Amino acid sequence: MKSVAVVEKALEPHVDQRGALYEVYRRDTDGFEARQVYFSTSKPEIIRGNHYHMRKVESFSVIRGKARLFLVDVEGGQRTETTLDAERPELVIIRPGTAHAIQSLGPETMMLLILVSEEFRPEDSDTTPYQVI
């Protein structure tokens, strides 16, 4: 059975008396090259996404708050859910053909770091709507 095209990796902190530093992305180990970086904020319970890409790889890391990430393999229909929490930082790499939606959880505004393998071009966005949730 084909699994949802996603990779999760815990982010290891480098901690000292000032706080912590996390390496989110390294091209030679994450299997894709980020071409554009975004961050978004979402108020509690807000849902973003509900789409998929056939070319782009997207990577998500919640850097403030909590979120529930919903994933669907558009070919096989397999569904996966995972909770992302800034208190336990990790990177989720979403491969092409995986529909995704993310919902902010908890009382605070969630902040999401997004790395994308392809620059956004409105005339060829590679974004196909898909109702995940």
C-alpha cells in the first residue's frame, strides 16, 4: 500500500544559556532544494490549505503554538493526521500528490514556517484545490 508522501523529522536544539537554536533545513539531507520561504500566522481554529501540488515539495514547521496537519494521498486516498507543536519542533516534508490542510489549535495564534521547492508563479501556481477537511 502506498503511504502518504510525507517525511517527519524532529528538530534537534542547540541549547545554551541564551536559549535554543534549531536547524530547520539543510539541502543535502532533506532531499529537496528550497526556492522560497514563507511564514504564516493563523488565529485559533483557522484552517489553511485544502489543496495539493503535482510538482512542488512543501515543508512545514510550527514555530509558535500548535496545529493539526491533515494529509491525503490523492491517488490512493490514504489519510494521515499529525499534531505539530512549537514545544517539540519538527519538520514535515510534504511530497507532490499529497493534499494537505492545517488547522491552528489552542488559544494562541499559530505561526507556521513554510519552505517550498518552487517559486510561486500566479500563471502556473501548481495548486489544485482538494477538500481535506
